[in-house]
Amino acid sequence: MVTNISSFSRTGLSDWLIQRVSSIILAAYFVTIIAFLLLHPNIQYETWHNLFQQAWMRFFSLLFLISLLAHSWIGIWTVLTDYIKCTHLRLSIQIAVILLLILCFAWGIQILWGI
């Protein structure tokens, strides 16, 4: 079996499955937010704040964030491997993207839990 050293994903099937599952989670989150906004047409800060104080919404938002980052990574990795043939440049960009995604995850945790 040949392994590409600049490949951070496992297999095509696992990437495909992660993208499909994460897209379902992303869609469910958007539907939930849109439904909440439709049910509360004159939404105030207190209503919005109370929604995100509930544990289920925080965990759902965390699941959304993880899904978004996984979905993004697989998409970006695919585009980079398709269009950037220079291994050193591609690896540098991939490392920069990974660091950015980690930063976004940490920021999302701080926003959700106020840590």
C-alpha cells in the first residue's frame, strides 16, 4: 500500500462518510436556528441568550462546530491536493489551515462556554 506523506486524511470512503454526516449535522443546525427565528419573530437579546444557555443547544452548537471544521478540512485538503502540486507549498498551506481551524475551534469553545 502506498501512503502519501502529505495526506492528513485516512481513506476516500471515510472522508466521504465524514462529509456526508457532517453536512447532515450542519443542515439540522441551520434548520433549528431558522425554525427558532421563525417562531420568535421579535427576538430580543434575552431570548437569544436563554437559547444558548441551555445545555442541549451548547452541545448541538459544539457538534455543529466540530462538523463544520471536519467538513472544511476535507474540502480544503481535497482542493489543495488537486490544484497545488508542489509538496512543500501544499504542506505549508495545510499546516496553516490546520492551525487556523484549531484557533477557530478554541475560539468557538470560548464563545460557547465562556472559558
